[in-house]
Amino acid sequence: MEILHDSDNKKGVFYIKKDKHRIAEMTYVFAGPSKIIIDHTEVDSSLKGQGVGYKLIEETVQFARKNNLKITPLCPFAAAVFKKKADDYNDVKA
């Protein structure tokens, strides 16, 4: 399952496509030059129980680390994961 990424340096999305349709996505917006805000996560019910939401967050965290960005997890799902994995994501949490 390949996670794709699109960004225009104002907003971006990590997503998974199947048959030309997005079946999972996590969107974010830039809040200045060194911070992004995760504002939405959605995963199709056909992927339930596969940890796809976690994989999208992990991909976003790796992107933030690579680009020296901090993350504010505004989306309720992302906020819950950041709270649960606080020790793992402390370095990128704004």
C-alpha cells in the first residue's frame, strides 16, 4: 500500500489511492515556515483495522523530521495518536 504526497507549500495531503479514488487521506496546512497543522484524517471503511490512519501519521512525522517542521495535531484522530505516542513524537510536536 503506497502512501502518496502532494503539497503546494501552503497545504498538503498524504493519501492512498485505489482505482483513481482516494481511500485514505490526512491533510495539513502550513502555519508559517516551520510548522504544519494536521487538520483532517479520513480512512475508508474498507481499510478498517489495518492501521492505515497510524501509517498516514507516521508518514507525516517522517516528512516533518526531514524538513525540520513542527506539527500541531488539530484533527481529533491525530491528536489522540500524538497523545498516545507522546514519547515517539515529542521531537516534532508543536
